[in-house]
Amino acid sequence: MSSPVVTRFAPSPTGYLHIGGARTALFNWLYARRFGGKMLLRIEDTDRERSTDAAISAILDGLTWLGLDWEGEAISQFARAARHREAAESLIEKGMAYRCYATPEELTAMREEQRANGLPPRYDGRWRDRDPSEAPAGVKPAIRLKAPVDGETVIEDRVQGRVVFPNKDLDDLVLLRSDGTPTYMLAVVVDDHDMGVTHIVRGDDHLTNAARQTLIYQALGWDVPVMAHIPLIHGPDGAKLSKRHGALGVEAYRAMGYLPAAMRNYLARLGWSHGDDEIFSTDEMTGWFDLDAIGKSPSRFDFKKLENLNGHYMRAAGTDELLADFTSFLPHAENAEGLRTWLQDPAHVEMFRTALPGLKERAKTLVELADSAEYLWVQRPLAMDEKAEKLLEADDARKVLADLHGRLSAVGTWSAETTEEAVRAYAEETGLKLGKAAQPLRAALTGRGTSPGIFDVLAVLGREESLARIADQAAR
Ligand code: GLU
């Protein structure tokens, strides 16, 4: 029986959780779920200068927002340095590694000479077979892997296929620096082994590392995990992803008003496919996800597609679900002070909930939804936008409003249905097209030329506020 699947996400906390990292995390999470395994989280914080606590929190927050959970505590790579050193020492004992006493100056001179001779810069193995008794006094050694000089190292990658690296191109890499700190290459191997990782899914910028890491696994006598190196995400034009094209932190997507479920769906489709399906629930994704269906060529990030998908998710969301997403979005929204303040009153939250089904139909993002909710909380008399102004200037729009004020005042029970009935009856009796009545009404009630369905607006605002807003704009 094969061992249960263990994947890991291993971000370096030197910045926010960017969109590529989020996708890597998602793929690891999906794969673990698909095969009843678990995903672990390892923070690769060995670069002490560039790793920050703020970045760690941003990564954890981003994953949590996306709904990607991990098993147990996040593991700090830095905290495991002693174990990494122990592994390097064990390789010396096995004769698979050696101490290298070359000074930085010596190594620089070596590389310069190689460059001058048109050779690629590579460690020349000068301490590989030397007796440690020749060690110069006062020089602290690094530990290097005694890598094979002939043959090749093969990665059977689940995405890239068979990738072959001639060993002569992989020199004796440093495992432990002369200051005793482990290198990234060693730390990753030891951690993945100790954490029981069975599948490594990460960006294909790590493919060459995979060859070097394979040599370390072999030297330590450990099984090499299954590898899957996924192509990076490109911009819509096929070039490297730029900020403008979406190379942003996950928190930027949150602030732009995307739903976590839509993000998961969109990110899954960035590289992975399941037939012609574009929209799938998280359950479907975890039921279908596999590494073999990840494409070999870079996927292209497309904001328009994400936006449309998000609009779909918003329309499909239930009111409670959407309210929960909106509530967690609101603190991160820009220019939403008015709405935030207004929503502090629980009665207003109720009103907002009632308005949601109407609001979500027109919004592709939560930002648009927040914007279109403005009619709920603006104070009378409403300022008119340009389109609303035009609607009110048209023909006898203000006279129509005065008439409608009369008709609506007479409505018994106030609801979308009863107000619609009154407006329709008025239009029919006066031979007016319904739009000619509805458009000035829209302007008066929302201050805008576009809004949710006008009868929903009437119902949400209630009798008193609706009539007052109509009176504000009606001919006297
Ligand atoms: N820390 C590496 C990165 O953020 C990932 C290393 C790995 O997945 O093996 O690119």
C-alpha cells in the first residue's frame, strides 16, 4: 500500500502571498484533499534579513481568506537549523560530503578564471579529495556534497515529464556554509523528508533545484518525493506577470472585492483543466484535481475572466453567504467609510440584507456592490449624478414624480409588488411607457441613472423615505 499523500506549501516570508504562491498552495491543498491526505505549511524563514513577521501574518491571512487550511502548526525552517547541520555532518561521516576550506577570495578568483576561459562558473572540487589534515589554520570550512561527476540525474516530473540533468553540470553544492548556517538546498530536503512529504508541487522555477535536491536525497539514502513543477503564471500578453497584470498580493484581490470561492475556481483553472469546465465548486475540484491535468505551458492571467467568474459567484451566492463575504470584505474596502459607519446599526444591516438580492445582480465585485449600495445610506436631499440629472430634466419627468408621489402615497401595504402595481396602473392610465415612469423614479430614489430594480429599491427604502426622496425631486 502506498503511503498517504502529504503535500506542503513552503513560502518564503519576504513579502506578501502573491498570486502565484496562492495558486501553488491551492494545488497542494487540492491534491491532498483529492487523495485523502494532508497539506503542511512550512515557512522558509532562513533568510533572516528579508523574512518578516508581517509577511508571515500576511501569508497566513491570505491562505485563511482563500479557505486553504493546513494540518498542524506552521513549521519554521529557521528553527530546524540544528537538524539541518546534523544531516550535513552525517553525510561527512558517510563520505558523501566533505569540508571545503576555500576562502571567499579563492572562490572568486576561481570563478573569474573560469569566466576568462569561457567556462561556466563552477566549483572545481579542490577540497573534494584532499585530506582534512591539510586544512589551513583559522579557516572555517563549508560542507559540500560529494556529487557524482558522471552520469545524469533524472526527474520524472508529473507535469514536465522526464527531465534529464547531466551530473557534470551539477557541481559540489554547499550544504552548510562556513558560518554553520544550512543552505536552502539542504534545508528543503531535510524538512521535506522529516515532514513525511510525499509530493512536492511548486513553481517550475525550482526545476533545477529539484535536480540538486535529488542528489542530496540520494546521498542521504532517502526516497525522493514525487515532483510536479507547475509553469509560472504569465500576463495576458504572454509576458512575465507584471503588477498591472495581476502580480499582486492576495490581499489586493480581497480589497478588489473578489470572493474566495471565485478566486479558488479561477486559480484552479490557471494551469489545471477538467474538460471544458470553467465553473466548479470546491467539492468538484477536490473530486477531480490531479497533477496529470496540469498544462505544460504557462497560463495567462486575465482580469476580465476573473471578474466575470466573480460576478457569476455573486449572483449564485445565497444572501447569508454573500453577507458573510461582504462583512469580511468591508474592513478591507477602500472609500467605504460611509457604508461602514451606516452598517454599525443592526437595523441597517437588516436593510442591507434585504437589498442584497437586488444589488448582487448588477455587481461583478464586492467593490461594485458596496458602491451600488450607496442609495441605502445617503442623506436627503440626494445629490444627482450626471445621468440622473439628465433623466430628471427630460420632458415632464418632475411632473411624473409629483403624480407618482400621489399614487404611491395611496398604496396600502408597502412592498415591491404593491408599488409596482401602482406605478404600472399610473403608466397605463396615462399612456406612458413604464420606463418613462421608472427612470425619473430611479433618479429620485438613488441619485443615479442605474440601480437595482426600482421596485426592490422602493421596498427596501420603505414608504416614508421613498416618498420623501420623490418629493425632493418632484415638481411643486
Ligand atoms: N520557499 C520557496 C519559494 O517560496 C519554495 C520552495 C519549495 O517549494 O521547495 O519559492
